Amino acid sequence: MKTMTLACGLLCTQQPAEEKPAPILTADQAALQRANQRIKTLEGELETLKKTKAKKHAVKKAPNVVKREKVAQTYEVTAYTNGAESTGKSPGHPDYGVTASGARTKTGHTIACPPSMPFGTRLNIEGIGVRTCEDRGGAITEGHIDLYVADVAEAQSFGRQRLKAEFITK
């Protein structure tokens, strides 16, 4: 019986499993593995940015959703052109006719407004009609609006006028 117990003891004992060495990767395989890890990281960052942008976009849109009361305010209104006399740019300049918002000036559409008015603000100006804030200017301060016109003679004949303007709500 002793022999059998001894034999069983020898056969039944657990032997430590052989450890398998980590596979050796080629340089290309290692680079691919790092690239895949970087892609996963970037995808995570992209999702985070999308969520953040969605939150910011919702916050930015909120002021446009709030309707302002239709209150007319009096502004000093002048006129300007694309030319050097108004903007310091001549027709060959790459930004000639381009507003601060990046849009092109349009007769019967574009106005330069003070920084307190966001680009895209629409005003119904007494005797002029509806215009959109797309530009800024060094001389455009609070209470002043600059109306875009096509030529210098028209700007000069417009002169300075005190006109009421009403915000147009969306």
C-alpha cells in the first residue's frame, strides 16, 4: 500500500505549467498595434469634443431663441464703401469687399455694427429697411451703425443721420 500511495503521490502532484513567453512582434506589427491604440484614444477624444461642442452650441443658440421686445432705438447712421476712403483697402487687396464676419458686402443688406451686436443681427432701420450686421469698424461704437453703399458719392450724400432702428426677432 505504501508503494501505491507513493506512486499516486508522484503521479497526482501538480506540476507548474510552463510559462509561454510573450510573442515577439515585428516592427510593423508593433507600429500597427500602437496605431490602433492611438485611433481608439482619438475616437474617445472626438466623442468628448462632440459632446462638448453640442453643449456649447446649445448655449450659443439660447440668446437667439429669447425674443427681444420690439424696442426702437435711435442710432447715428453713416454710410461706407469698400474703397480706401472707408476701409483703407483698394480693389487689388485680397480682403477688398470682405466684411469682418467673412461675408462679402452687399448693397441693401450689409451694415457695420458695434461689438455688442452679434453678426447676423437684423435691424429694420427707419426709412432704409432691413439690414444685417456683418461688419465692424474702428469708428463703429455703441449707438452707431454704418450702412454699406456701392459708391463714394452715395455715401457722401447720405451723410450722418439719426434714425430709429428696431431689432428683428427670429
